[in-house]
Amino acid sequence: MTRRPSLSERETQMLAHVARGLSNRRIAQIEYVSAETVKTHLYNTFRKLRAANRAHAVAIAYHVGIFGTDTSFGPAIEPSPLTPVRPTR
């Protein structure tokens, strides 16, 4: 079984925006942060997932169960079937 990396809620949120195909600039506008802040969160996310790029990070997120496909994630700013799956403890 593939080990699920531990991403912060903010990192998961940023990755969900990436999965929707949004640019760093658009993510920054939606989240009311700077583009540099988005880049920092995504850099940390890619490092934790050991992803080479945005597409690879999203693929890994699906593979290890970070994203489910049953419900939407966050407010309906950008429509998407993505939702982070919360680990059960």
C-alpha cells in the first residue's frame, strides 16, 4: 500500500486549485494571498509528494487518496469534483 504524505490543510487546498487547472496568480486572487505565498505552499507540497511538476503532484494526490471524486471542494468559485479526503485516525 502506498504511504499517504502528510499535507497541511492549506497545501491540500492549493493542490486542489492546481488540479482544477488554475494558475498561481488565479489561486492567489481566490485565496487573498500573494503569488509568492502560493508558490511557497506548492513548493512544499511538491517536495512532500516528491512530484516533478504540477501534473505529477495531482496524479500522486489521486493515487494516494488525498483527493476523492464524490463531492466538491470548497466554495463554488471554480466548479470541480475534487475534495480532499480526510484521513481517519
